[in-house]
Amino acid sequence: MTMKTTVLRLTLFALLMGAVATVPALAGSAVIGSVAGSMNASVGGQSLLPNTTIFSGDSLQVRDGVAVIAVGNNSRVVFGRDTVASFLRDSNEVTVLLSKGSVSLLHPTEGTLMRVKAGDVSIAPAAGFKSLGEVAMLNGSLVISAKEGSLQVNDHGATKNVAKGQTIVLTPKTAADTKGACCGGGGSTALEVAAVGAGGVAAILAGVALSRAGKANTNSLAAISAANSATAAASAATAAANAATSQAAAATSAANEAAFLAACGADYYKEGNTASASQMFGGSQCPSYNPGTPIP
């Protein structure tokens, strides 16, 4: 075996080992989905842009805004304002680890299984149903609502089904016992849940549309700028018109005064009195003249 052949084989072996070592790293960066729309949101400190790919292990933060992640063909995950969450993916499902805030799940009858975990509580859409569920952390409690379909809630090994239209609230004192959960439908808790979860479907639809709203937003800002410029120009024109009106009024007044004085002078030198001038100008009094003095 020549030295050249030996070097070539060692090089190929090194490349092969490098490729094998890369597989676990790629597996650890499994794709979660892509950004359908966002506003005031970031991943890993970087602003979240439409069509950005989200990977397992990524950490999401939403400030005063919203973020929508498309998972698979038809599933959507919507994150509300003041939310912090991260993602995990295995071969069968996508898990959202909710640390703070709220998340809505839109899951079709079939597709990648999605799950939300908040502490020791796990929430997933029930199999075989098109589901829309909302999970929110509120004042130390966990509020879980099923808007469509139903949700399976696993709390420390105990499983509870949340049917369409139902809401349960798990608190730290009752988290180990779902019998202590409060079902929505009345009382102040229902009002708090409504404040957190109201408009979930609208939020999903609006969030998906965010990816197409950038151009409209730009056009809107341009229109506002143009309107402001037009308003400024109109204000300047109004000020100029007011100044011109004032000047015209002053000129008219000066012209009227000059005509009156001229009439007074003509009467005085022709008739020796100012009768006609006073009559012409509505009884106004002409200045008194002393003979031999110039006309004022």
C-alpha cells in the first residue's frame, strides 16, 4: 500500500466519523415549525420575522405583541403578550414549555400532536377532534379552556377531560387534585378567564395574517406621514390666508379713510363746509380746518 493511498483512506475515515458525529447534533435541532406572523417577539434575543424556522430548544419571548407558529400543515400555536416559552420535539409530538403568559393551540383532527407543559401539568388536544385550547398563567394559577373539541389535562398522574366550553383553574394548593379545580361559567374567576382568553380564535386568525400585514403597515405609515404633511401645509396655507385677509381689511380701511378725507377736503374748498362728505360716509365727522392750513 502506497503512502498516498494510506493518506486518502485516513482522510475518508475522518470525514465519515465527522458525519456520524454530526447526526446527534442535527437530531437535537429538530424543526418545530415556522413563524406565520409576529409582533414584538423574539427568539434567543433576535427579533422574530415571518417564515423564520423554529427549532427544538429555542426560547421564545413575546412582549406587548403576539407570535404565531405554524406546526405541520394545519396546526397553529399562538403566544399572547408577556409570554415566555420554549420548545421540545421528539418523534411523535411537539411540546411547548410555558414559563409565563398564555398560549392557544389550534389542532386539526390529524397532524403532529401538540402539548403544553406548565410545571407538572400537561395539556394536549384529545385525539380525533379538531381542537382549540387556551392555557394561561394568571396570578399564580393555571387557567385551561377548551373552545373547540376537548383537552386532556394530566396533573401529577391524574387525568381530566376538559370539554368544549369548559374552563378549569388549577392553583398551587389544588394542583395535585383536579377536584379542587374550579370550572368556568360563573363568578369572578370566569371574568378573569374571559379577560385572558377572550378572542382566542380571532387572535389565531389575526396572528396568521400578521405575516401579510407588513406591507399594509408600511403603506399605512406612509399615508399617515402624507396626511401629516398635508395637514401642516393646510395649516400654513390657513395662516397665510388669515394674514392676507387681515392685510386686505387694513388696506380697505385705509382706502376708505383716504376717500373720506379727500371728500372732506373737496367740500371744504368748494363749498366752505363738509356737508356732502358727512352724508356720503354715514354722518362721519370731517376734521376741522383752519383757513390757510394744508389738508391733513
